[in-house]
Amino acid sequence: MKRTCLLMFLIISSLSLFSQTLIVEVSGIRNKDGLIRLAFFKDESSFRAEQPLLSRAFEKADVLNGNLTVQLDSVQPGTYGIALLDDENRNGKLDYRLIIPREGIGFSNYVQHSILRPVFSDFSFILKKNVTIRIPIRLTYY
């Protein structure tokens, strides 16, 4: 029994030593209503099809001066692009006023200058094994 517990402890400890951490730094949040939704895309085709590989939602209770930092430890190494939605009404989708987004949007390592969607290569990044990286996302509201 003691040997099994020790073995399990060592395995769990070694997993935490060899992991990557993704820290997403969101700025420009205009209020504390709703959720911040992150969608992780792996390539241009998944982005165009709006089929994220991974999605995460975060409460905005910890927003301070329009900023929120979240840490993700369970993301596997690889190439990703993050699209962010400030889902103020918690309905799980981007709402529009005619063709103009009503809620905030943002992309990893990319500043949105128009209502046109960027291409995946504009906001993609590589998450390498056993590293910690910080990814800034600046929200844009129209």
C-alpha cells in the first residue's frame, strides 16, 4: 500500500514538472457582465468553420481595471490561435447590430483594426512543451 501511494505521488509530481502553462492576459474589458469565452483553433480551416479544438469560459468577477488574467495548464503543445468573445449576455454567441458586433472580440497576439476577420496566421502561436508563455488579447468593441 505504501509503495503504491509513493509511486502514484512520484508519477503525479513528475507530470507537473514536465508541463506547459499558457497565461492569457485579456485587456480592454468594458464591464463585469457575462463571461469571457476563449475558443482555441488549430488551423485556418477550423477557424473558418468555427469549430474550435477547445473552448473555455471564465467569470468576470476577477476583472480589475478592465483586465483579466487566466492560467491554463491543461493545453497540449502545438500551434493554436485564440479567438475571444466578451459574451456579456451569456448566450454563447457573438451578437450583432446589423453587421457590427455588439460584444467585444479579440484574438491572440493580434490587435483588431476592422470588423473583418483576421486569417489564422495573424493570430496563431506555438505552445512548446515544458514552457510558460503569456498571450495578450486586447478586446475591441464597435
